Amino acid sequence: MRQLALLLFLFLAACAPVERAPEPEPLGIVDFIAVDKSDRTLTVYRSGRAIRTFSGIALGDSPEGHKRFEGDERTPEGRYVIDTRNPDSAYHLSLRISYPNARDRAFAEGQGLSPGGDIFIHGQPNGLPAGRIPGDWTDGCIAVSNDEIEELWAAVPDGTPIEITP
């Protein structure tokens, strides 16, 4: 009788519905982005309150230090804004960061070099399967998953301030 009760219990347990993790709430419109390079996180804010943190972001191949020159493969540090978006990017959607600012240009030009530009928050390269390329692999951009850039694309208006810290 015990064996029958145990079998019945196991059968009913196997038939029980599986609970899925709840889908995250839509971000809504955000008004500030904070990127922490050392923690590899991107956090979006609304009215001073953190709404969501995206972990495991990828940075430039040489992530330590502030971007100074074209080709240094560093991700800039400082305060900028999201100044435009590119739906036809080589990566799954992209939001451009306003690097270089006047100070960045002056420093690079003082060295007789270009500061570079075209720094974006973007998804993964087009044509790659779902997921993320591991590690730091960009030329100075901030890369997230394709699902994450779709969320950010919908939530981040042009003109949104972004602060990138070491």
C-alpha cells in the first residue's frame, strides 16, 4: 500500500504545472543610464530610482582607462548623452553615445591624433545565434544581448544622459 501511495504521489508531482520565472516588467521610459565598467553592468533609472540592471555587458578589447584615441579599443568614461539610434546597424540595433565631447577632442588633437567616435550601446553582431559573445570584444562600444538592446531601444529616448565609470 505504501508503494502505491508513493507511486501516486510521484505521478501527481510529475503532472503538476511547472512554474516559469515571471517575465520582467517592461522598462517604460528611462531618464538616466549608468555603466560601471569594472562590474560590467548597465543600470537604467527613472526619476532617480534604479529600474533594472543588465549584467555581463561587453566592453572594448582594452577596457581599462578612458578612451583617448581612435583605435585604442577602450570604452570612454564620463558623462555623455544618447544622441541617436541606428536600426540598420551591423549589430542588432544600436544607440549612439555622444563621445567625443569637446574635452575628448581637444586632448586627442593636442596629441595630433583623432579621438575616434561611433561609440554605441548595441546588441550582438547580425547573423549570430541568440546569446552573447563572451568577454570584451568591441572596439570601444558597450554590447548587450539582442533581447536587452530591444528593451533599451524602446525605453531610452534620444537625449538620455549616460555616465560611464571605471
